[in-house]
Amino acid sequence: WISNSLSPQEIRERMMDKTSEFQTRMVEYLESVHKGEFMDQTKDEVQNEVSYIASHPEYQDPTQTLPDPPPYPCEHTYNDNCHTCTKSKIWWETFKKTVNDLLLKSNIHTCGDHCKVKGRCKARFPRPIISETKIDSKTGYIEMRKGESRLNTYTPALTYLLRSNSDVTSLLSGTALKAVIAYVTDYITKTPLKTYTIFQTVKDVFDRKSTMLGGDMKDQEKARRLLTSIVNSLTVKMEIGAPMASAYLLGNPDHYTSHRFQTVFWRSYVSEVLKSWEDIELDKLTDDNKITDKEKVVVRKTKDGYTPYSLVMDYMYRAEEYEDISLYDWVCLSRKQIIPKSIKKDLINQDFKDDSDDLQSNTENEDVNEINIGQGYKVENDQGHKTNRNRTDPRRLTFLLEHPQHNSHYITLVKKGFALVPNFIGGSLPRRDGGNREFYCTTMMTLFKPWRSGKDLRTPDQSWDDALNDFQFTPRQQQLMSFFNIQYECYDARDDYSRQMKAGLIPGLTNIMNGTILDQMGAYIDQTDEMGIYDDYTEHLDATEYSQIGRQTARRIKQMEEMHSILNGAGWLDKCFDIRPLVPPKDAELIQRRNRQEWLDIIQSKRNLILQEKDKHRQSNIQNGTSVENGRYKWSEVKLVDQSYLLHDYHSSKPDVAKMQHEVIKQFSLRPDQERAFRIIGNHAS
């Protein structure tokens, strides 16, 4: 979304170029916001200075004060005679001293017993001292300058504002940068639950609620509670946070964006292209990449009968005016409109048959006002300013005769400023540096080279790879193709970064970016399934992570060994030579074999009988007026009362109490709500 932004791979390539000005400026920027030493002083100098200042009676601890805002800067260069310049200089000097004081109080790590594991500090202190910033020419990793071995890396402005400990980590390599993109994207993206996960969740709820289902509760109440539990469990599995749930309940959107998106089932278009070629080639590519030659269409009823329709037809049978438009641009810019009634009359001679009323424009809410003819494409004027230049008759923009809507709809193209962003559904687009090369070339040619059938994309004697290499892509198309591959670059970097950190090849590993968390956050890669919407998730977990025994497992194994030793010493594990059949006594009552649900039903019925018996005793005590036990009232007793007990017109069954309540209400002129509350409390107390 950012103009002139660089992809992670482009940043990595520029950083590895020693002669580039980009590398020099990037290092200067990083050293200004990512520091590993005190500002312009050593630790000993800062300690001496802070000790001297702290001895002054007017000294204020910076961790207990708010930051002072900086003065407004001057527009000219620094001048000693300028009061604002002098004030700004004093503020910056105070800023550095304050930051050093905060670092000394909060960012210096002191090892203790709580942070050491086998004699090594969990926070990796002390850290190596690096005299100057270095860049690895092979990996692009940046090793930042660090002058203090026990000081967290920090950003001066952030430390000045937070007034507390902070650990700022810069992503100092292309690998780490792309890895974090993958982690954050997977974390914030909410994908649908798998079918087996949904069924397992429902089964777990039924198992937990088996006691409730076997009770004497009404079926309607059982169903309500069961569905509530199922919905709550599925919500937890989907990881829907409180803000998102609140947005749904309030009817607000779950995201805000400056762009609009268009869903594209890209596999349908690729399948249509492959159908134009030999069955052997089609079978080879479709089997490996979940492409089916069975076309799915929507059947519409018209005056001519039933006609098939699919979005692929819109592009294949587009008007001749749009002959040179690619599929990608078509998805972004095309808008389908209904032909006006005044023009439809002129199409009667063309054997026009109107579609049913359910055929509606895909862009009824679009700001469509004008159709202009530009150079090559017909572009809509979405800004609402009508113009009379280059007006085009919609009849020139209708579909070809093979399209089922050629007499009812036409297509216009909007300006690029109003283009939609394609949202490719059906799985991730194929990668260019791995997998099936022919399938990748087929997909890219389908997206960026104009076609009406697969025969238009290559000649019979060409392979898809040769056709891709021979086609002249525009700079924008080449940029898009590189963007398509960013996802795979990020996943590769994530896995590589995790392996490097576990092996200790990357120095200065931060606590929040350890290998375990990286593996857990990057559990899902592909998102396509057999339905053509999402793939099965593939977990990438390091097997060595689970081959080591943890503390709890080691403790459990030790307890098992101790118990085995005790049983062995007591003779319980000795082989029994006197084998006798186990015959139950004659008076023993055999237990009838039942399944789990039957035992739960028996327990539930016994429980209900006990509760009913207790309820009988409670009702008899209430009828006898035994609200006092051992001369003391049961203030903490919970009673079941009738609904009328909570209404304002409820009166106590005791005449004297009702009379007293009436007098109090009349004396103090209580309002209706006050009277209701007073009667509830009074009835409860009496």
C-alpha cells in the first residue's frame, strides 16, 4: 500500500551491496534508533554523574516523573543568539542525561538464581561487545554495534517516553524480516475451522454435557444450553477475540481498509485454459495441483429455458473492445451493468431475450456515471463529473453472442484509482522458485496475457515455460509476480530463521523471538482444500523439539521407577507359580456390565433422587417456620421465591409487616422504583 515501498527480498539485496548508498543510510538510521550502549558516555561515567545528581535535594527520579515535551524547533540553522535554539539545545542535553539515568535504573541486567539454567543466563547476558556495525555479505544479517554487555537494546525516544525497562529489537536481516511478516500474517488471519475440528468440538461438548442430557430438564432448555456450549467452544477454536466479537454484535465491520476487494477463484480460469490442450497434459497438471476439468456453472432460468453461467464466461466472451485486456486487469477494473431499457428495444431485432428478474448488476452501489473511451480501454468516470467527450454506445460493450447475457448486460472499465484488489481464493498461487514449473507458468500466463481460450497463450510446439519466457511482461506485471512470491519467501525465511536460532547461529536472539515461539506461530502454511477454497494446513514442527524430555516428564518417570522398585521389593511383581482360578464367592453379587452412558444415567438418576429428598426437607422446614437455627437467623440462606416476590405490588403475608411497609412508603413519599426496592428488601428481612 505504500508508494515506492520495497519488498523484503529487495531490501535484503540492497543491504548486501557494499557500494550502495542505501546500505550506508540504513545503517545510520538503525544506529540512531537501536542502541546497545549509553548515550555519549560509558557506564562508569553515567554512574558517577547519576550519583552526584541524586545527592542534590531537588533531584527527581525519572522513573517516577512524566517526560517534558520538547520545544518547537526553529526554521533556521542553530544560532547562539536565538532563545529558541538555546532552549532546544538545553532540552536535548537533558534528554540524553535522563535517558542514561533511566537505562542505569531499569535496563541493566543483573543475573540471579531465578534467571540461570545450568549456570547459563536465560536472557543471554552478558552479551558480546561489538565495536562497530557489521553486515554479513552472505546472509544480509546486520550485527549492530553494542558497547555494554549487560544493557538491553533500546530506542532513546521510546525509553524517554516509557520511563521504564524496554527491550527494542530490530529485524536485522532479510531472513528475520520476512519471517516476522509470516508470523504476523498467520497470527492475525482468521481462517475457517476444518470439518474434523468442528465435529470433534461438537463431540467433546456432548461428552461433557452427558449428565445434563440425561437429566429431567425440559428438552428446549437442554437444546439451548447445548447449542450455547457448542457455539462458545467453536468461538474459542476460531480464536475470535473480544474486540471482533463486540464488533459483530454491534453490527460493525471486522476491519477497515482504504481499498475494496474482489474475490477471484483463480483455479477456475486455469482449468478453462488447460481444457484447450491435450488430455495427457491436463491430467498431469490437474492431478498435482487440485485442478479439475469439471466446470461448475450456475443454471439460470430465462425465457429461452435454462442457460449455464459462470464468471469465467464474462472474461472469455468479453466485448471486442476489450480484446487486449488481461485477466488481472479485468478483475480489477471491470464492472458489469444492465443495459438501459431504451437501448434494449433496439436489440429486439437481434433475437433479444430478457433474463429473469434475479439477474442484477454486480455493482448496483458503484458510483457509475459515465463511459469514456481512452487509449485502448474504455474507462468509467467514477468521480461523478459528466462529460460529453468520447461517449460510447453500451451496445459496443456487450458480451459476444456466446454469452448467455449478451442481450442484457454490458461491461465498463473504471479508472485505476477505483480499481479493486484481487483476493485470490482457492489456495495460494504457485511459487516460481519451486514446485511444478509448468503449472506456475500456466497460471501466470492466464493472469497476465489476454486470452479467450488456452490456445491463445502458447503455440502447440511451445512449453508453458518457453511461452512465459517469450512473453513481454510489463514492469507492473513483473512487480506483481514478485509480490505473489513474497508469501513463500516469508515462510522459507521463517523456517530457516528458526533453525538458525536453535543452532545458535544468530547472535543476540531476543526472548520474544525464540525458536519454540517461532515454530508455534508459524504452524500454518498453505490454505487450499479440496473444495477449492482453502488447502489443508501443514504444520512445520521441528522433531528435535519433542525428542528431549522436560522436567515434568522426567519427574514422572522418576516416580514410576520408584514405585516399580517398591512393588518389586514387596514381591508384587514376582512370578506367581501357584496359579488358581479366580472364583467369586457364592454370595457375591455380580455387577451387570454397562456402557459409559448407562452408568452416567444411573448416577444422574440417583443424584436427582437425593436432591428431591433434600428439597422435601427444605420445604417442610419452610412450612414450619424454622428460619431460625440455634437462636440465630440464617442470613446467608438462599431461597427460591415466586416471580411476584420481585414486583412492586407484592405484599407480605404478615398483616403487621404489610401495614408497617405501607406507613413507611407514605411517610417518605417513595417513588415507584424506590417503593419496589424497599418492598423487596423489607419482604426479605421479614
